[in-house]
Amino acid sequence: MAKKKPSFFAEMRTVAWLHEAQRQTGAKGLTALANRYAKLSMSLEHQFSGDAPLSAREFKKYAHGKSTPSDETVTEVEKFLPGTLAVFCLGPQDNGKALALWQALGGDPECVQIVIETFDPQRVGPMMAESAPFNDIMMEIVGHLGVPEEEILQGMLKGFPADQTNVVAAAYLNGTATISLRLLVALIAVWRRSIEINSEVPFMGYVMFGLMHKAIYDLLEPWGIAQPVIAYINDLINQSFLRLVAIHNRATGQTAPVDGHDEVEPTA
């Protein structure tokens, strides 16, 4: 029986986990990582209980997420490289804290809600508890970018580009938009929520297109996952737009598919 290919998220988790291990050890490649990990484990094994020393792991098989490490492996590596487990389970770190990128991208609606709330528990938390309109919650978080809502709305009138003509992309390039990995994770969660409840989908799609031009690459490439995450987001945006058109067609009595495609549901 052929070995099952890891899912997109299993691949991303593995790649980010490897990059965190390399960052901590200073290893440039996976051979160097395996060698440094072996030396580290031998020098520290006396700190851990057990009848036999833990074996050094061969990391090459995890390159590009081809294989997914077992629970035993990630737990063992965590003993010698603290923080790697959190990256594997949650997502890349920002200021030493792992952020829930995997949940923002592909978690269920409840997980997405939690990611949004934890971005700013003092302001966003009460808004969500009081069932504030989604637009208010959205703008509370989008506002952290520093790009005025009116500028985004005006930009949308000219289309939905993913290059420097997108006002969000332009603001990032000229330094007037401020974005951290923490804010990016929250924006992804807000965008996912917009798709789930079919509210402000074009607005958040425009914001995400702008971030894909360079900001997402800058923030995620150190973890080796920029390009696949951008491709995943782009695909889900396009699916959400097709879904909106399909809903419009049904409402207006049109039955023809858009650009030869049937309605496509989001798959995150």
C-alpha cells in the first residue's frame, strides 16, 4: 500500500517545526541539524530520566514536509529544543510566543473565533461577547494596519489586484502600513470568519490580496512556508468569490456557471 501523502497543514507544520529547530541550533541544513541535535541530546541526556539515552533523530525525511514527525518525535525534540512543539502544534513564533496560524488558516469556526478574540482580549473580547456587528469587529482589527477603511473601499472600486496597485500592498511597501505576524494571524482569522458567515467577503478578500503581494512573504518565509500559504489563501479567496457570484446568480434566476465553473465551497 502506498504511503499516504501528508495533508497541506501537516506539511506546513512540519516545515515550520524544522525551521524552528534549525533556528535554535544555528544549523543551515538538515544534515547539520541532525549532527547538532545529536551532540545536544548527548550533552543534555543526563537531565532527563530514563534507562537509555534518547536516540538522535534523522531530520532529512521531514524535508519539505514529505513525512510528518510522530508525537514521540516532536515530544522528544521539545525536551532538547524547547518551543519546537508549540510551533508544530500552533504555528510560527512572534516575540517568543507561538501563534495559532494553523487554526486561523484551517480551524473550525469556533477555533477561528478564539483566534480573533485572543488578538485583543480587552477590546475584541467584549465586542464578541456582546455580539457586536461583524463589521465593527473586522475594522477593530483591520484598523491596526494603519490603512483607512475609505482608502480600501476606494481601491476596491478599481478592482482586486494582488500587486502594488492594491492600496494595502502599496501602504506596506511605502512603510505606512504596519503588520506583525501576530496581526497577520488575526487578519487571516477575520478573513476566514467573513467567508464562514458570508459577510464583508470582498473587503477582506481585497485586504488579503494586498498582504499576499509582499507582507505575507516577508513574515512567513523565515519559516519556509510563504509560497504554499500564499497559494492556499489565493485559492480560497477565488473560491469564496465564485461562491458569491453563484449566490447572486441563484438570487437573480441565472443558472449558468461562472467562467465554466460550478459553485465552489470553501475547503479550509
